[in-house]
Amino acid sequence: MKQKKQLAQAQLIIVGIKNRTRVTKATLLDNDYQRAQEELKGRFELATTTLKNRERLIFSEIKKNLSLLVLKEVLVEEEDSRQSSPDLSEAYMKRSIKKFCNNFSGMKV
């Protein structure tokens, strides 16, 4: 009788230990999951910021190169018009500069 009582108590203790172990494992896994999720979020935000910065840099370079090409074209056309008609040359230059400024004033970098 005493042995059965001790066995029942031992089984109760074992069940309690198993339950606490299960709860502890679940808590540890949840903590690991939360930590991993925060780390991934941080990495994703860093990657997004890096890509946005690269995109801005590329766009800025494209805008700069396009501006230089337009200016070169305006200068070449102005030089050609100056040789053919000096009076129209100044008007063309003013019109071209105004057009250039209007085309690029609304662009965002």
C-alpha cells in the first residue's frame, strides 16, 4: 500500500516536471521566434533603405547625364544658329534655357 502511494506521488511529480518542461520549451521557442522576427525586420529595413539610397543615386546620375546631354545639344544648336543668324541666336538660347529649366524643375531626386 505504501509503495503504491509512493509510486502515485512519483508519477505525479514526473507529470508536473513534464508539464513545466513543456511550458519552458514553448517559452524558449517563442522567445527565439520573436528575436528572429525582430532581426529579420531590422535586416529587411536596412536592405530597403540601402536600395532606396542606391535608387536615388542612380536617378541623380541619370538626371545629371541627361542635363549634360541637353546642354550640349543646346550649345551645338546655338552655335549652328549663331553662324546662320546672330539675331535669332540669342532668342533661341533664351528659349532653350527656359525650356530646359521647365523640363527639369519638377523632377525629384
